[in-house]
Amino acid sequence: MEKACAIIGAQRQIESVPEKFHHKGVIAPKKLGDLETLIRSYDVNQDELVLLASGDPFIYGLGKWLSQKFAGCVQVMPGISSMQYMASKIALPMNDAFLTSSHAKTPNFDLIMSLDKVFMVTD
């Protein structure tokens, strides 16, 4: 955040960063096309940007999209996912778990109900 010329995220995320960085805050648009336009308004090869996002970046998160759109320019720094956190609280191994999300889609309930262990992030 020290080196970043902008910290992009939702209002609540910008509010969660240390106050000394609030002046760098830029509210992210909701649509990915608009977010891409915003990011490209900076020099992605020179400017350092921080993009705050909730959820796990590579389980239906922005990680894949960012890595494809801005190949070679992205460093993902994930926090612990809600799935990992929940599993750790009840000491439930995740080795054999099916990980999925219902974000912006209808889950395959027949598949989900046929499995022994499912972790699903919901909207």
C-alpha cells in the first residue's frame, strides 16, 4: 500500500485500510469490463495498484480474471478463505472436499447432494 498509486476496492474495503492510505482509495466499478477500463487507465507495467477483493481469489474470485487480463503484472496475496477458516474451526480435513460457489449461478444440487463433503460459498 505504501508503493501503490491507487487502492481499488469496494467502499467498505477502502474504509478497512489504514487511514493514512484512504486518499489513495478508488471505488471499484461493479462490472468487470468497467474494472478493466479503470485498471488500464493506469500504466499497468509501471504503476503499482492494489485491488482489494473479498473471497478466495482462485475459487470463483478475481484471481483468474486478473491473471488472464493482466498476465505478468499480477501478484496475488490471498488471506485465509472462509472455507479454510470454517474447516479449521471444526477440525475438518479438506483433502476430499468438493469446493464450489453459487455466486451468480445455480448450483448443481444433484451433484452436491451425491457427495460426502462439499464446501460452497454462497451469494
